[in-house]
Amino acid sequence: MSRAEAVKRLVKLRAAINRHRQLYHVEDRQEISEAALDSLKRELAQIEARWPDLITPDSPSQRVAGAPLAKFEKVTHTVAQWSFNDAFTEEDIRAFDTRVTKVLGHAPDYVCELKIDGLHLVLTYEAGRLVTAATRGDGRVGENVTVNVKTIESVPLNLTEPVDLVAEGEAWLGRAQFERLNQARIKAGEPLLANPRNAAAGTLRQLDPKVVAERKLDTFIYDLSFLSLAGSRVNPRAAAQGSTLSLPATQAEELVRLKQLGFKVNKHFTVCSDIEAVIKYWHKWQKRKDGEDYWLDGVVVKVNNRADQEQLGYTGKAPRFAIAFKFAAEEATTVVEDIVFQVGRQGTITPVAQLRPVLVAGSTVSRATLHNEDEIKRLDVRVGDTVVIRKAGDVIPDIVKVLTELRPRGSKPFAWPQTLEACLPADGAVKAGGGAIERVPGQAAWRCVNKNSLAQLKRKFYHFVAKPAFNIEKLGPKILDQLLAAGLVARFDDIFRLRRDDLLTLPRLAEKSVDNLLSSIKARRTVSLSRLLVALSIPNVGEETAADLAEHFGTLTRLEHASLEALQALPGVGETVAQAVFDWLRQVENQELLRGLLREVAIQNEPAKSQTKTNLLAGFTFVLTGTLPSLARDEAKTLIRQNGGAVSSAVSAKTTHLLAGADPGTKLTQAEKLGVSIIDEKEFKKLINYHG
């Protein structure tokens, strides 16, 4: 074959392979067998191997890349990535319909789409060619996984029209493929993949694209935004210049349009004339959800008409025109093999049921929280009992019922202990009261009497080195456990006095690992005041409160000398937190801890409270949640205070505004319940006449 003949053959091969890929992955039909398609791919690869300069970026052979990547680059999304609010009951979905109808002034049609339990993908095309594939990330910035996504056969490398667009969908791992991968891991003695969604996410984050290709991910695409050819967004739904495509007037038409462009679209979507039809569709798929090769966790309900969608708009977190109607949490039965206890940083004791492993909602569950002594008594759960477990919200395993008819003979009620080995002092000496536990007055919780138990000390050290605190990357729980067991650390400041020779005595720590660890520690000898306050495990002080304290007082010295009244006056702190901070700072052992730390690390003090420039926000109290598009959280807080407003770390009756960005969390729900005004960054800037 001559080079000229090769050029012609490659054009035909690529067209044929792409056509049959389209038939198989998008149109669900075949004209040739998979073996025949593989044969075409082999011929393509052979010709390209002979003339590598003829390889094009969009060739089907480029779905599998070569060398593994060192890391993933970050990608700023052109189109904002929203999440959906959830509905769990028929009452919730009818309330959604009532809200929508009230705003629109009429009852709309809805489109119901199956909610695939996969990983969100954002695909960007320029002139019809795939240029970027990214994960959702925080809604503004995701990871560039283009090389890996090119290995997914159902993702078109070229569209049927030369348009600039952004498409969104789910990458997922099929049931059969998930089972095959786990069987292979069993044979290899490797840990099992926990669930299909995590497996899909982990697959796309593999640094070796060949591994991704072998796992055979699939996709469904469900959302489309057209861009101008210059790459700047004209309109969320405006057609690109030069495209023959018309603007989709409805969500249903958009799904058809996606398929026309070459994407794989889930065929089970339907248009419902009212909310009762939506509920009927949901019930149908609640029963059928296990019959598909992909896992489902609900139905996405969207107002069908595009003009209605634009009228409804968005909240700080989610579209008002759509909602995720989640399926009822799956339940399963298993056996309680033991009841053990976890001890937290503050000594709080949580009972945990160790279970015979069972698959629930696509995940293997082997532990379930029992919350406290009162919950154990209410359930009368015992070791050996057969129990019904549920994954509340498809996340947290919970025991909901004991099947007493299956209880073993001779079973005895669980006896709550009076001592715990985990509550023994860290030095191992059995002192008076060592290992004893007590119930917190007026609460269902129990805690260690000894405030310096080994279990608490471990949790505090884990927290001290964690990302929100000192962020010592190379120092994880396993190494910390070894350091504590060897007596090399007992207080936080001991970390900064670790010597190379001592570390080399620890098992499985080679010279390079020790050097990396010491470098990681050295890099954290300067820390901000807010991170220090997080790291100290002061009761009731999390990241938000620590940041507020640091910004308000500026230095550790000012905070140490602050009166209880000054702490209580800080917006969002409250009496309980203020008392906890005040008491902690005055305990002798904590003062010694701080002095020891300050001999090893330097505190990067934070600027004192911002000077007020205007009174535009006087009388307003703001709570911030989520990630804002352009303002850093500290920058937004400074602007609020400079304009006479107050900032709180928690939503309460005193909160007047919630400034919400992407992924706002529970604060949004709390604000909605209290009727707090919810604004986004754009509205906030208007309030203060900010043009930065």
C-alpha cells in the first residue's frame, strides 16, 4: 500500500468505525458484529503505525492514549454547573409543583429523565470537535480528564455539526462490568471496588488511560448549551454561528437534538402532562430500577418549556425549574456480629454495629451507627440479631428494625459498659478512673472521664495534621499511630522536633519517605491563626468559627485576653461557643500546649477587623455558604464588614441574608426554613455598589 492509498483508506476506515460506533452506542442497533468492528480498528491501527504522521487527533485510535499522566490539570467551566434540590416523598414533589405553578401562573408539562448514579461530566466542543472533558468539581473548576474520556466509546470525538457547545451528562459503570472488575480484584487479592459510582469516578481519575479503556465506561448526555464560535457564551440556549440547528424550545426537544449531534441519550425519558403523571412514572421506575445495566437513584423532573425554565431561573445552588425525585432508600437484612465503640476528639463515645457485609443501594455495608445508648435500648439491638439496615439518603447506613423472630436462643440485652479500653490514659497507666466513662448530664451521649485517652489523642493528632488545620500531607493516621506507639510524639509540638534517626527506626519507613515527611513538616512551620485554632480541637470551634475569631481579634494574644463578653458579642459565636473558647484558653494544660507550639511554629496573624467605609449593610447579618464565582470567602466577609454589615458562621433567627455560591450545603435549607433572604454574588455586589 502506498502512502496515497493509505490516506484514502484511513479516511474511509475512520468514517466506517465512527458510523458503527454511532449505531451501536447511540442508536442501539448493529449492522456488523463487535468482532468485525474490532477488525476495522485493528486495520486502522496498523496503517497508522506504519505512517504515524497520518494520525489525526480525532482518529478512533486516539481513544486510548499512551503514557500515564503525572496529574490532572484544572479546568474553569464555561457554563456554570448546578446541582439539583432533592425530593424524597410525594408530598415533596407536589410542593415543588405548587411552587412552580404559582410562579408561572399555569400548570406546566414536565420531562422525566432517569437519574443515573454516575460521575458528572462536562464536555466542550469547538467546531464540532471534542477539546475538553472535565469533572464537575466545585461547579466552577473541575479536573481535565479529556485523555481518559476519549477512551469511552459512547463519547463522540466529532459531532455531526461543526458547532461550539458544552454538553453535560453522566459517566457510569455497568452492573456486569462492575461485577467483572470485582471478580478480577478478588483473584488478584486486591480490595473490592466499593460501589459503581466511586468506581466510575476512580476510573476517570486513573493516570493511565489504558486502565480507563479496559474498564469500559459508558455515558448518557442530558444537557446542552450552545456557544459562539469565538468561545464566548451568547446565550444559555443560543445556536452557534454557522449551525443549521434550531433553538430547542423544550427539554424533550433538547434530548432529541443531543442524539442528532451524536451523543448517547437515555431512551427512557418521557413528557408528563401533570405532577400526577410524574409520580406514576417515578413509581414505575422505583420497581424497575434494578432491571437496567446501570444503577439509578431517582428521577430528574424538569419543566419542559424553555421559556418557563428561564422565567423560574435559579437559586444560589440549583435551578428552580428542576428537582431530583430520589428513590426510597434501599433496605437489606444482615446480622450484627459485634457492637464496638468509637471515641471522638472530645471524648464522645459512639456505638457502632459491625455487620456481616451486605450490598445496599450499590454499596457494600459492614458498619452502621447506633448513635447512642438510648437508640440501642429503643431498638433492643443485640449481638447476633438479624436487622434491617437502610442507607439514609443513600449515604449513611442505619439500623431501622430488629427482626426478633430470627433472634438466637439465649440472646441477652446489650449491656452498656462502664469502662472502655479506648478511654485509658495515653501513657497506658491504669490510674484511678482510668478507662471509666460517664453520661453527659442532660444528654444521650457518653464520654471518657479521662480527657487524655489514647483514642482521643489519636483523633486529635489526625485532626491536627488534616487539610483544614496544619495540612501536613505526608503525615497520615498510620504513621501517627506508629509515632504514638513508639512514644515519639505525645503533644502537637513534638511533631516539629522529630529527628531523622528516630523516624528511620519505624517499620516500613525508608529514607526517601522519611525525608519527604520531614520536608512536609518543615513546610508547615508557619501557619495562619485561623488554621491554628482549627488544629487545637477547641470544643465547638470549626473552620467557620475559627476564621471569624481570627479575623475579629487578629492575633492569638488578643484572643487569649478577650473577655467572655467580647467573645459573646461576636456575631454567630453565641454563648456556648464563647464559653468553650474562654474556658479552653484558661486551662493550664492548654496554655502549656500553646507555649510549646509557639516555640516551634510561627503564627501568621490575620488583619484586624475591617474598618467600616459605608453603612449600606448596617443592621444586616450575613451567613456565607458555597463557593462564590469570583470573590474569595474572606474577601466577601471583608466587604460586608466594610459596608457596616455583620458576618455569622451559622444561620439563625438573627440572620438577614444568606450569600450563596456553588454547593451551599445545609445552610441553604436552614435559611429557606427561616425565610432568610437568599442572594448570589451578583445581587450582593449590587447591594454595595461593588464593581470589582
